[in-house]
Amino acid sequence: MLRWADNNLLDLKWEEIGEHYGRYRLHVPEAERAMARSLERYGQLSPVVVCRRQDRYELIDGFKTIERRTRSGADPAPVGPAHGGR
């Protein structure tokens, strides 16, 4: 994992991360296959990114990673919070 990500990681379980924003992502089968190959070869290099929406965390980056890891039965991916203004 990259050093910049180490400081602010959240300890969340899969069921604590919503996919409300998943409807906005584009499904590109070749990109999904490439992500699967990368995870197998290099492992998880950067955290998935979440933001707070109402009373839960919502995934905003890392949909392919989450999908692949849940299908394989892997432990939850590292999760980093999104930072920024309103």
C-alpha cells in the first residue's frame, strides 16, 4: 500500500459501505478484467475511497476492486475517506 494512504484509513466491513453512486459508473468489461489481473499480480495498491452520505459511508472510487474482492471472499479492501469541501 502507498505510504500516503496509511494515515487516514478506516476500518469498515463490506456491509458498512453503500454503493449508491454505483449507478453513475461506466461498466467496461476489459477494464474490469484488467483490474482483476492487476489485483492477482500486485495485490491492493491503494485504498478504495468513500464519503459520508447521511448516516453511512458510500463508495465513490473502487467499485471494481470491491466487486472483485467480495467475489473472491477476500478481506475488506483498505478504505480511505474522501476529503474536500461541500
